Amino acid sequence: MIICVCNNVSEKKIQAAVHAGIHTMAELRQELDVGTCCGKCMRCAKQVLHTTLKQQEQQQLTQATGSLQSLLDRLHIQVNAVPA
């Protein structure tokens, strides 16, 4: 979906920018020129930015939790494998 008609910025472009390290609207404006013409897209662009950041955070948390669980599982096996 096109978010910024003036500068042809799509939702996917905003998401890609976030995955490349963009975290703020100022950075997004600088990188993609979103909202630099008429400004009508700002609310929607901000929503896409925040939604994508939140999804990215959740993915990172899920990965970290999975890594921690894997480590705990390995430690449990190693502890149980030690003869008493």
C-alpha cells in the first residue's frame, strides 16, 4: 500500500527502512522523504513505523527467549548427565 503518494513511499519501503535501522520519524523523513511534501501521510507513516518497530521488538524477544530456553535445556541435560 502506498503511504506517501507525493514521494511514492510504500508500507513495504517503510518496513524495510525499519529493518535497516530506522527508529524515528525524523530518520524516516531523511531516508525516504516521507511527509516532506504535503504532510497528509504523516499519521499513517508514523503508525507503520511504530507497528513495525513493535513487531521487530517482539521477534527479537522471541528469539532471545528461544535461545535462553535452548541454553537452559542444554544445562539441564548436562546437570542430569553428571554422575552423583
